[in-house]
Amino acid sequence: MNKILLINGSNRDAYSYKILKEIQKEINDAELVKLNDYNIEFCKGCLYCDKNAKCIIDDDLNKVINQISNNDIIVFAIPNYFGGMSGFFKNFIDRLHYMYKRSIFKDKKVVFIYTGALEDDSITMEEMTKSTHNIEKYLELNVINRYSFSSRKELDIDKVNSIIDNLK
């Protein structure tokens, strides 16, 4: 059975988190990471990582990277803020710069769950797919699926169940 890591890309325990908790209820051994529980500083843009294959900042990022390394499937739940990913999640991604060309995601499957306040979740899907395009390209992500939810609506349990079925 694949080991699954659920990562909440929001700084709040709101809609994205709610979806991940529903998934975790049905996939008992899935590990849930709330990035807001970790001290992950902002990238300094110093490029130390280009030559040293690690970041110069000594914070909790390596704990999250170890969790990613120990799982087969990574599920990112990311809120849509103004047509793109939250700054909170973007900071996490920026700190993965040293993974460029040395991807920890090699041989891992990735699922994106996008959430947004628009009634039409297809717009959120379109905006967030564009927003995550370069992340996918540079970190060589093997995206196996993506889902979009509107936080203005009741949680679509059928869609959550579809995610669960596909993860199993």
C-alpha cells in the first residue's frame, strides 16, 4: 500500500484543511502535515543552495522534506488567493529551490487539491493549474490528479470520496 502524505498549504485550518481531514478519516495511515505548525522562514535568495544542495537557513523545512521523502503519494491542498496560490504555500515552494535538478519528488505521485471562494470551481481549477505549472515543471512533479472545490458551497463529499478512492 502506498504511503500518503497530506500537506495543508494554508496558514489556517479552514476549507483546505477540512478536505484533508476528511481524507485522513478514510485513509487511516495517511499523515497530515499542517505547514503552519512548522517554522519555515522566507527564502533569502542567496543561492547558497545552488552550490551546496541544501538551504543555508536552519529551520523546520528539513522536517517536512523528510516526511515527503518517506511517502509515495503527496497531496497538496492549496487555497486560491487572487488567482494564484497562497503566499504561505508559495514561501514553502520557494524554499524548495535547492530541489531543482535534485528533486525529492522523483518517483512520487502528486495530487493537487485547489480551494477557492469562487462559486464556479472550474475557474479556480484553471487559475491554480496555471499557478502551479512552473512548480510542476521545475520540481519534476508527477501529477496524477487535480481537484477543485468552492469554499462557498457545502463540502462535496462525493468529490472527496472520489479522491479517497483514487488514492487507495
